[in-house]
Amino acid sequence: MTVEEIIKEAKAVLVKPYKRYENLDKILRKIKIVAPYYYDGIKMNDEYRQYIRKLNVELINLRTDYICDTKGFFRDLRGVNNNVNYSKNRTTYSVLDYLDYVVYYTRKRLIGNLDLRKHYDKYDVMNMCEVASNHVKEAAKRCDLKCHVVRIDPGFDEEATLFDGNGYHYFNIIEHGNTYYLVDVSYKQFFIENDTRLERMGVPYVFPPLAGIYMTLDHLRTQVATVINKYGWIELTDDVLKAYLDGFALSYRNALYYEDKDLRYETNYTAKDYKNFLIYEDSQVRHEGTRVLGYQRELIKDPMKSYQVK
């Protein structure tokens, strides 16, 4: 079977909801098996990469389901909204109220000011992180809160271009006194079912599973993800920072990373390490190298290897 034939099969079966994701896993496994026929010993050939681009188009059209509950929480913020719009007094409400307002303001603008309760959960906010982070900064300014826009590059290295210039993410950090809050209003995009399938591991030039799947495989990471998806913000402690950024660090690794290692979806990076990563004084790339991060550009030894957690 050729990659071309597999892609044609994918077009036929993935449009049907019945066992859609089980069928997707089968498609990905088949590609891993035939991939050696398109490898010249140094790189995958152009024909293979062309068909993988076609597969990626098919996968984009599947973005309808999530691997966990990503529904937002919406409360009555009319009083806070009036305070922000008509008063300069920011002691009327707590910082938590203003954070809720910042998320409300951003979510409204991401969906064109439609009713949040009726429409927000229908939007996947894919590729809207930069827009969202700018709206967060606008809203924070309205609330007299100091806000930073933070960019994460794959491998925490802006020059490595692990995904050919794609795969970066923006979030925000808001300061209030000595307390910091992580705000990520577009976070739910990392929990879309087809983008988080572990069978993506091992397929050359297919994007590895996104951060969401790794967040669900650990208790603390799950708690952090649940809060961010529901409320849009979380108090930023060292434990929260590590949990949040572990998800991204794990998602940047391809199957080559696990060739001679136990299949353990965790990192040894500390919150201090991640702080250095975010200011580009260090990076995941420096510690792990580009071969095992980003697009998998070589073949794995065992195309039948499972990447599922036992």
C-alpha cells in the first residue's frame, strides 16, 4: 500500500463519525509502516511530504471534539463591567473579579461579541493565541492591571524553527502586588481530539500530539488544565508554571526522543529552568537537541511501537 492510497482511504473514512478516531489511529499506523519506502537514508522524499500535507488538510477538518471538558465558566459581571467602563476606582472589586472580567472581555472579542453562553463553546480558538493575548492586555489595562504578553517557541528556542516556523503560542502573566496570574484564553485549542492522538508519534512530518494529551496524564497537570480551560486564568506558582510548561515541553518531543528511553511522559525541568527558557537564557533545544524535537525527520526503529500509556 502506498501513502497515496492511505490518504485516499483517510478521506473516505474520516468524514464518517463512526469510530472516527480509531480509524485515524489505523491510518497513522499504516503510514508508519510504509514510510521506509519514501526515505533515502537521509530524509523523507518530496512525494511523501506532499501527501502528508494533504493528510494534514484532512485532519484540520476534524476539529470538532475534545479529550476533556473545556467548557468555559460564565458569571454575571455586569457590576464589574460598569465599574471598568464608568469608574476609575479599582478598589470596588477584588483582583479575582477583574481577572474574570479580563477573560470575559477577551472571550467576547474572540467570537465577535456574540453571547458567550450560547456560542463560546462552539469555537475552537485554534491559532488565535496572539490575538487573544493582545485582548487580554487591553482588558488588563482597562482594569489597571500590569500585564505581560509571553511567547513560547517550540523547544523554547526562537531560532530552531522545529516546526518550520509554526507551533508557537502566546499567553499572559498579570501582576497584582506580589502575586502573579497566568492567563491563557485560547488554551482549549490544545485539547482537540484529532490533534492529541498519541498515534501521531512516529509518523515523519506529522505534528506530534499537542500539549493537552500530556496535561491529562498527570494529576497536577490535569488540575491546572481544568482551571485554565474553565476560568481562563490561574494563580501562578512554581508548581503551576512547571505543570503548564511541562505540557508544551512534552509536546515538542517526537518519537525519536523515546527510542532508547522508557516511555515516561514527564520532564526533569524545574520552574527555575522554565523561567530561564522564557527569557531565552536557556532552552529545551540546548538540553535535548533538534533531532528529537519538532517534526520527526528520520525513521523510527520500530514502526509498530505503541506510545500509549499503560
